[in-house]
Amino acid sequence: MIIDHIKQAESKTIVSDLVKDTSIQVLVGEKEGWDSHVMRVLTVEKGGHTPQHKHPWPHINYVLEGHGTLQIEDDLHPLSPGSYAYVDANTLHQFKNTSNEPLKFICIVPKEGHQ
């Protein structure tokens, strides 16, 4: 069991040519006792984005703060606090921040989806 606060979780900047101004915090994963999945929080700064990519696992997302878009294949979907999405495996997707505040969202993936 773990009870903690996001302020205590280490934040790591994602370094990639495909990512802009995005960081990640792991809240719950194998180290905390969840052997099959990882719960992370991603923060996308103003003008930033995650990679436009697809992978062989699905994931679940829930927006905590900010506004942005989620591209699913060729469609853009607006995001705001309270928005959530289930992204199927092998589906092209990308999160972008369209606001002046950080876009912060929970992302839950199977452990093979977390490097």
C-alpha cells in the first residue's frame, strides 16, 4: 500500500526530438506494488506536446489541469479538466497544450508501456 502526494514524486523531463516541454512523474508502479501497470502524471507546458506515436498497448488518460487537444488518428479532440480518454492499442495519438497554463493529466499504461 502507498499513500503519498504528487508534490513528493520526482519529475523527469522527457528528452526526445519528438517531445516538446513535457515532464513525467511516476506515482504508482512496480516499486509501489502494482506489478502490471504504471500510473503516471504528465505535464505539458505552454506550446508543448507529447510524441505523435502509436504502440501495441492501450492506455487511460484523465485531465487534471489545463486545456489542450488529443489527436486520435486524423481527429482532434478538445481537452479540459475532467476530460478522459481510453486510447486503443496501435492507435496514432498525441497530446498538445493549447493554453497558457500547464496541461496536466494522468496516464495509466501496462508496465511494458513505461520505459
